[in-house]
Amino acid sequence: VSDAFDLAVIGGGTAGLSAAQTAARLQRRVLLISEGPLGGECTWNGCVPSKALVEAASVRHTAADAERFGIRVGDVSVDFPAVMDRVHDVIDQIARYEDEAHLEAAGVTVRRGRAVFVDAHTLQVGDDRLGAERVVVCTGSRPGIPSIDGLDNVPFRTNETIFELREQPQRLLVLGAGAVGLELAQAFVRLGTEVDVIDAAAAFLPREDPEIATVMRDILESEGIRFHLGAQALRVARVDGGVQLTLSDAAGEREVRGDQLLVATGRTPNVEGLGIEAIGVRVGDMGIAVDTHLRTSVRGVFAAGDVTGTLPFTHVAAYQGRLAAHNAFGRQHAASYRVIPWVIFTDPEIAHVGLTEPEARRAHGDSVRIATLPFTAVDRAVITRRPRGLIKVITSGRPLLGHAGGGTILGAHIAGPGAGELIHEFVIAMQVRAFSGRLAQAIHAYPSMSVGVQQVVARLFVAGRATAGETREDLLSSSVRRRPTPPDPGPP
Ligand SMILES: Cc1cc2nc3c(=O)[nH]c(=O)nc-3n(C[C@H](O)[C@H](O)[C@H](O)COP(=O)(O)OP(=O)(O)OC[C@H]3O[C@@H](n4cnc5c(N)ncnc54)[C@H](O)[C@@H]3O)c2cc1C
């Protein structure tokens, strides 16, 4: 066994790259072992291709709708293989900076292959045994496949194979109305495919603020996506030219058909075949169990990213990978998930940070303050003819000031144009625990979409009217402020 390495990282996805690069920056001898291509799920089968496809679909949507701007573009047609080629171009461009040469140049030794633990400090890779003082497990996740009668006998796609399509489906069945299912459902509907989305949960986007979920459901339905919510998928069967799915919901049993079936029902952590349980690492239902320092139950072994089942996002994987590497070398950084935004890249996007209204009310009672602003009140949204959506901010109360105005931000939720960018104003404010009024005081350039952030926060300070427990409807009934002239939110 060679004992050459200070740290071995298993898995070359976002978490693994982040851990390995951090260790290299700390001047440690670091080995990265990856079975799949460097960049992992995000680059090859996840964030990157899905967003590239969403963008292509959005161009098609805008082109077909150009008359609204007085522009005539003639017939708009989709060259599906060309769209897919562009998606793969984008993957190549991004993967270029995550390749072996870049990592080796940064001081990381890269070994391709599958790693299996021999003991906490020894890994088997092919015929070699490699030693490292500490290990970070970053083996990620794969599509979770539900057990549905007949699914084994029909061809179906997941995010790992959908981007290999060369022929555009005429009808697509999407199982799962989560972020992955919705982004792809909308992309395909916009490219001209008929799309049915089936989900067992009755609530649409149950993790999102209910008001935001309602707005988005309306938008997606208006584009032609057919939702079957609260619907149990009973069985699937191969039929001429595709797949037939039998579902059961409150209205009874019925069949839906598609020439392709996409399964997007969640993720399963990659914990099998690693030998981690044999060395005593505790694995829970969600994945490898870690404490706030990303330590597993075995000394010297850490885990980061999707395999921990924390929050399945690239930015969380990167954060955890960095932290795990620091902690492996004696730092004591506790991970904080207090301010973790996420975005569903439908069009318009859905952006989320902090508590939803029901969560905030459960945690803080009626003292919470809430303001909403429809995008029809944001001039930029009107100018760009994209006025659908809503911004919502939830803050603590300010008991010392008799609940006048809003306190610190507990959560913010946006469905609307640029939501994934706008949310970061709230992210920064929450990160530094700023009083919400700061966002209203900060002068925003007119007519940017960001003025909407200033406007919605200003609504918490409608002079003399805000009282604890004031309802959103009261605020909505106050006049809509279009220009960035918020009432004075108090002394700085
Ligand atoms: C369609 C889709 C869209 C997404 N869009 C977004 C988005 O827009 N924004 C966002 O934040 N997140 C998004 N995600 C989630 C994001 O992709 C994941 O959170 C992220 O990739 C997790 O990174 P990771 O490093 O934990 O794991 P992975 O990227 O899965 O990497 C794990 C790596 O470990 C390797 N490996 C596994 N076992 C072994 C072993 N025994 N030995 C050696 N190597 C091994 C695998 O081959 C793989 O390369 C999306 C996911 C999907 C599926």
C-alpha cells in the first residue's frame, strides 16, 4: 500500500472537485478517484444540459411569440438534432475546465476507476491499493427508479439518457413534478412536444411557498402541460410506438400515452459497492450520515454532496466539499444551511431562500410580516412584456417598534422573470442578517427588474399601516408603487 496521499477524494463531481481543489490549495497531497467523467452529474446529465435545453426552448417560445413585439419572423421550426448538438456543445465548453489536465496542473493526482474501501485509510482501485490519511466520499446520486408494475419491461429515460435523444418525441410522459421533471416538461412543450406530467403528490411543488406554487402551476398549464397530480402510477406497458401508463387518481383509473417516458422521481445516493458499511460508516435512509462538520461515523472519513442526502444542489455540494477538505485537515467549520437559495429553471424561474410562509408562521407565529408584489407592478416586467409572476418576502416582526415595518428577512420567494438572479439580493441580506429596510433604502437603478425587490420590501413599511399580523391582502390592497420611491423605512 502506498501511503503517499494526505487526502483521497472519491468521486469527481462537484463535491469531489471542490474537496480536491481545496486540499491542493492547502498544499496537501491529494488523490481524486472518479469512475464517471470529471464534472459529474451536474455537467454531464444535470444542471448544464437541462439549462441549455431550457434556453433553446425559450428561444423557440420567444420567436413564436415575436409578433407581440411587432416583429415578424415567419414560420418557426425546431431542428431537434441541432438543438441537441448545441446542448452537447455547451457541455463540452464547461467540461473543458474540469478535465484531468486542469486538475493535475492545480496539484491534484487524478485516477480513473471505481474505489472500494479496504479500511478507513486504504482504497482498492482496480489492481492497486492506495493509501491516504483521510478520505472524503463524494459519490453523488443517481436517478431513483420507483417500483411500478411493468416498468422493467418498457424503455424509459432518465436525466442520464434524455439528452441523448435525436428524435423529438411527439408525446412525452414525465413521471415526477419536481425541479427536473418541470424544467424538462416545459422545455419539451415549448419545442412542440405534447407533455403529460404525473405525480403522486396532490400538492404542486410542496416544498415551495404555496402562493408561488399556484402562480407557477397556472403559467405552466397555460403553456399546455397537462398535470395529473395526486395520481398513482399503477402500471406501464409497451404499446405500438411507445408507452402506456395507467394511473389512478380521485377521478378513477385512466391511461396516458407517450412515445417516450421520462422518469424524474427523485435521487438515490450512491452508497452501494463502496465497502463503506464494512468499515463501519453509518448510512441512513437519505445517504451517508454526516454531522455538521461533514464527519461520518468513522474517524478520518468525511462525506460531501448528494451522497449525504442534505440538499441536492451543486452549490451545496461545492460548499460541503470545500468544508470537508478543510475539516479533514483539522479545521472545525460547521456547515450552516440557514441561507441556501435554490432555483427551478422553468421560465419564468422559481427562486427560493429561507422559510416559506407556512414554515415562518409555524416557527414565529403571527408576528411575521409578509409582502407580495405582482410583476405587473414592476415596470421592467411590463416593458419586456413578461409581467407574470410574484415576489414575496417574509420577515420577522419588530416588537420593539410596535411591529412597524419588517424585521430581518426569514424567507423570500419569487416566480417571475429573472427570479434566479433577483433572489440573491435577499440571500445577501439574510447572510449578513440585515434589517429588511436596507433593501428598500438601497437605491436601485430604474427600470431594472431588481427595482421589484425594493418595491416589495417597501410594502412592509407602508407608513403607519403595518401592524403585527397584517395580512398580505391588506398590503396588496395598498396602492401599487411603480416608481422606486419607497416610503421612508426609518433611520439608517
Ligand atoms: C437534470 C438535473 C438538473 C439539475 N439541475 C441543477 C441545477 O440547476 N442547480 C443545482 O444546483 N443542482 C442541479 N442538479 C443537482 C446537481 O446535479 C447535484 O446536486 C450535483 O451534481 C451533486 O454533485 P456530487 O458531487 O455530490 O455528485 P455527482 O455529480 O453525482 O458526482 C459523483 C461522482 O462520483 C463518481 N463515483 C460514484 N461512485 C464511485 C466510486 N465508488 N468510485 C469512484 N467514483 C465514484 C461518479 O461516477 C460521479 O462522477 C440537477 C440534477 C439533475 C439530475
